[in-house]
Amino acid sequence: IKGRYGTYFAAYDDALRNKLLREQAITNGMESALARGQFEIYLQPKYRIKDDSLAGAEALVRWNHPQWGMQSPAEFIPLFEKSGFITKLDQFVWDRACAVVQSWDEKGYPPISVSVNVSRADIYNADIADILVKTVRKYRLPPSRLHLEITESAYTENPKQIIDTVGRLRELGFVIEMDDFGSGYSSLNMLNQMPLDILKLDMKFIQVETAKPVNQGILRFIMGLARWMNLSVVAEGVETRDQLVRLREIGCDYVQGYYFARPMPCTKFETLLRERGLA
Ligand code: C2E
Ligand code: CA
Ligand code: CA
Ligand code: CA
């Protein structure tokens, strides 16, 4: 028995050790990765549900690691949030997103917007409004071309400060989306005080609620609430036709998900824009 547990713990130790080593490698490598141009943005299209037209894109960061290949952010973003590096990386992503929007404008494509993720650390950065304004100005874009996705859980920590900062960004003309709505933090009472334009329904929420056989009471309730508050609604993580049909039935405005397209390199998205956007 002793031996068996011994093996078990040794294997556990190894796994834990490898995880820690990998995390350390990520944290040690992040600054030079940025300097060496290993980060890149992918774009995932958002569509208007009423006529299937292309409405915009979400910029999602990827790390093209020389040894590990293309890394998805699920692992490294939480580490960057811990270390504070996320604010630097996010500024890089905002810059790239604006650069790509400007290049489309120059080519005469229809003016779609791009959504970027704003991490909670960014909101506590006193310079965030200045940085964002400088970024859109650098590319001669109105702030409304940039949508800021702020995760629902960020709103609960220090509501007063978040409301002030986000309110200022909204007054400057940026479009504010509450990301991951329904993942469990915001109270309905707080929602009422939030400076917001768009509710972005959490993927899990969509998947659970659209799987229910008949009434979809909660989804309908949220749509009603959004209408009453003058908010548009985006559903993310739409993977099936059935989900799309149900979302259309309840009057959801925009959809994003693997059913339509996975996040893709900017060049590939441009092809889509050329084909779909002009239709
Ligand atoms: P998120 O902001 O909620 O982004 C949506 C995630 O769902 C993306 O994962 C996207 O690729 C994935 N997704 C889209 N459609 C579907 C679908 O139909 N099914 C499923 N199962 N997944 C779908 P990704 O790119 O791995 O990003 C994960 C998270 O990392 C993001 O979640 C966001 O919180 C964070 N993140 C990504 N890029 C950035 C960034 O530039 N800055 C910050 N601060 N966070 C970022
Ligand atoms: Ca997002
Ligand atoms: Ca989300
Ligand atoms: Ca998220």
C-alpha cells in the first residue's frame, strides 16, 4: 500500500513540477516574446442575426511560440494577469486592432468595428483613457470603431471605480460591452448602474439555455431586460444551427461562434470582409 501511494505522489509531484516549470518559462519569456513579435491577433467574426451580415470582429491574442507552436490564451492570460504584464500586452492588442481597422478603411471595405478585451488590471490603470484615445487617434479612427469587452466579474470588485472609469470611456465614444454576462457575478441591481452599450452572453450560459427543450425563460427575460435598458445583445460560443435558430427566435442581435467561424489570422479575415462585407 505504501508503495502504491508513493508512486501516486511521485507522479503527482512530477505533474505539478512540470506545470510550475512551464508557468515559469511563460513568465520568463513574455517580455522578450513581445519584443520579438511572437504575439499576434486573431479575429473572430460577429454577425447580425437578422440578415447574416458581417458586423464586426473580436480580437483574440495568440502566442506564436518558437518551440511550443501557436498557444491559446487560456493558459497564459491568467499568468500575465498575475504578473501585471497583461496591461502591456493588451495595449499591443489594441494597437494592432486599430492598425488593421485603418488598413481596411484605406482599402475601402465597409466600416466594421473591432472588439478588444480589456482586463481588470487595465481598468485600474489611471492612464487607460489616455492610452486608448492616443491609440485610436494614431490610426485616425473614431473611438466608436473600437468596442471594449470588459468581463462581468470585473464589475463586482470596486463598482464605484469601475463605473467611473468605464463611464468616462463611454463618454469618449468607445462602445462598451459586458463580456461573459450570465457567468454569475453581476446582480441585476448593479447592471442598472453600469455604463453599457452591449451585453455579451457567456458561452456556457448560451449552451445550457439553448439546450432546454421549450421555453428558454431566462434568455427571453434577459432579452426583455436588455431592450428595456436599450442594450444590444451578442451571443458567443454559438456552435450549432439549432442554437442559432433559438437565438433568432428570442430576438438576439449578434452572434459569434464556431458555427460561423473560428478565430483566424487577420489576412484570412480580410478575405471574408472582401466576400461577405460587400454583399
Ligand atoms: P473570451 O473573451 O470570452 O473569448 C471567447 C473565447 O471563446 C475565445 O477563446 C474564442 O476562441 C472561444 N470561442 C469562440 N467561439 C467559440 C465556440 O463556438 N465554442 C467554443 N468552445 N469556444 C469558442 P480564446 O481565444 O482561447 O481566449 C480565451 C480567453 O482569453 C478570452 O475569453 C479572454 O478572456 C482571454 N483573452 C484572449 N485574448 C485576450 C486579450 O487580448 N486580452 C485579454 N485581456 N484577454 C484575452
Ligand atoms: Ca471577450
Ligand atoms: Ca466572453
Ligand atoms: Ca473571458
